Amino acid sequence: MIPVSYRSVSQVAGPLLFVEKVKDAAYGEMVEITNALGERVRGQVLDSRNGLAVVQVFGSTMGLSLEETSVRFLGETARISVSDEMLGRVFDGLGNPKDGGPRMTSKHRVEIVGSGINPYSREEPSEFIQTGISGIDGMNTLVRGQKLPLFSASGLPHNVLAAQIARQAKVLGGSENFAVVFAAMGITSEEANFFIRQFEETGALERTALFLNLSSDPSMERILTPRLALTTAEYLAYETENHVLVILTDMTNYSEALREISAARDEVPGRRGYPGYMYTDLATIYERAGKIKGRKGSITQLPILTMPADDKTHPIPDLTGYITEGQVYLSRDLDRAGVYPPIDVLESLSRLMNQGIGKGRTREDHRGLADQLYASYAQGKDIRALSAIVGEEALSRSDKKFLGIAEKFEKRFIRQGLDEDRSIEETLDVGWLVLDELSDSEIKRVKPELIAKYRKRQGRAEERG
């Protein structure tokens, strides 16, 4: 299709241009906008009907003249050149090089608006991904092909945790290639430099493609950034047979950009001003994760979102929870207590955990040990709340035992160093250490033969001091 230019801009509303008398403009079509000074910026068609095209601008609309602005319709949707050479590179939110390297040139130039995987073509996830984080590996296991969001809040160390997972994540027991696609939306320059430095200093950048949309960049870029990242991940997974972990942070900033566009289009708002189609829009991102029958590669998603006002019923975490397969919940109370990472395992859930653990995947005592830790920690937290009312002196000896288990679980199992990469064996061994004060008869969720095989209380206690 031959590109056609128009000088019929009738209105500028925030990040949107309204162009009249346009023939055959297509939804998602890319445009090039030239102002009176000859400066050019890209945009994309959001709506087209009765000769009127609504264009979202990937840049500032300040100072655009209705008479002097030219809009050129390019006749193609947004595309990106993909290659395995994208690993080790840093890009901005529109896929342009940010590391001083050359632009990507490849015979593979694909549309970024992908679609969710057909349920019939999906292969059931089953392989364990080791993140090196005990709160995830031991209690809320991540499985290859899963989408497991991280629910955080303002001020919590979710970005630090995301960088640590990206550095440490690996598939065990296989020689398959493993890659990470990291997309950050609406972050500060300080946070962008932190991510780049973390990946460069640890050598993890070699297997990582970074897409960084800054808070100072146009918010419209945030709509494209996760789609660019997922299109890259799909190429790496299904064309070069990599197992790809996609980390998206922060989906709240993405949703805010979606709301901004909706308001500029004068759409009828839904819950808390967000568009009514936000559920569908989020699903088009999350459902691009998974494994496809007959393909060796896979895409695992770890979206991160900050809950506004720490409200888990807010539309963004609420809708995300419906689409994804569980959540990892960060606790402000644990963060105040100096526990990193502050993962609240009682609020967290991995719905595919049972498919990725057990004999031949992690260890045969994994499920029973996790259940026992859940039960003991929950009982200990209840007793902690009771002791705040009646005082610790009024507690029974058994109560004090479980109170100690809750303390040990937080300080020795959940807490770990910023660079501490625990193997699943180490995670499970620490879990047994937490239960050291319980007698074998009090451990009711682990089979007796597995208690005898894996407990080894005295040796482990002396070894770990």
C-alpha cells in the first residue's frame, strides 16, 4: 500500500490527533506526523470510521498546528525486527537502541500485535523454574509456561527482586537455552540505570533483552512496550527454541496509560475511570505466555504491578488475578521488619505448583514440606496476634513453639541476601531446619518415610549454626 499524507487535522486532544477525510485507514496502522518545523514523530491509528481517523501520538502534541501538521499513513501496522542478536542489548520503549549500538536489521520483521495462544494448542506446563528465591521456589513454585504476577505496593523492593530473579532464573536438569526479556514501563532514569548496571555487572545482560520506557517518555509508548517485548520473546521461544522468562514492570503504569487514552477518546469509563475493555486488553498480554504443542521453546511471564493504596481489590490486581495462574504477594509488614524479599506466602498462590514439583523435578518431600510450613507458619502468626493481646507469658509451651517457628520461618527461610541464589535443595533443607523444634509425630503433612530420609535435624542444625 502506498503511503498517503493528509493535512486535515481537526482536533488535538491530549495525546490524540483527529484527522478528517481519511480513506481506508486501518486499526493499528502506523502513521508519521510532521509539524510546522519539519520534526517527525510516529503514531498509530486507534479508531477509524466515516472518514475520521483517531491517531495516538508517540511523543508530545504540544505546539502542533491544525493547519501545518501533516499526517502520513504508512499502510502497515507496528512491526519490529527480531533476531537472537537482541540478547545483550538495551532498547527504549519503542524498540530503538538505547545502548549506543546499531539498529536491529533482520529479515524477520513481524507485527507486535500478537494474539493469545489457542487453548487447544497449549501444552500443560510441567517443568520447574528455579529463581533462587526460597519464598517462590519452595512455597509458590514458578513453572515453565506459567504467568505468575507479583503484587507489590509503592515503596516495596519489587524492582530489586525483579532484577534478582532475572539474574538467577534457570531451568534445571536440561541443556536448553534460557533467555530473559525484561520490559520496564514508566520507570525513572535512576531505576533504568539500576537495571542496566545490575545486568551488566553480573553478566546476565548476555542472555537478556531490555526494553526501558522512562517516566519522562510519552505515556503512549507504554502501550507498545510490553507488546514489543512479547513479540521478541515469541521469536526467541518459537524460532530459536529458547525458554524465555518475560518480566513486565510495572503493569500499573501500563494501565494508567490505557486510562489516559480512554479519557482522551471520551469513552464511557468503567471501574475507577479505567476503560471497560481493560480486562480484555490485559488478557491480550498475559495470554501470550505458555508452551505450544510441538514447539521446544516456551514463554513464562512474571508481570509486576504496584497496587494503588495497597488495595488488592483495585481493578488492576483484581483483573490480573482472574487472568493469571496465581500471585506472589509482597508484604509491607515484612518489609518494615527488615525481611527481604518480603514475600507473604499466606497471601500468595501458584496454581500450577503441583505440576512442577515432586520426584524427578524438585524433590519428593517438596509438597508435604511446603504444606507443613504453611500450616505451622499460619498457626504461629495466629498465636503472634493473640500474644499481642494477652502477653507472651500467658502462652502455653506449645504456643511458644509455633511462635518461634513463625519467627524462624521469616528470618531464615524467607529472608535472604540480595545476591543469594539458593538451589532448591538448599531451600528445602532450610525448610526442614525451620521445623526443627517439632517432633516427628507433630509433622502431620509429610510421609514418615520422607521425614526419616530428609530431616537429619542435628547434623543440619550444627552445620548452619
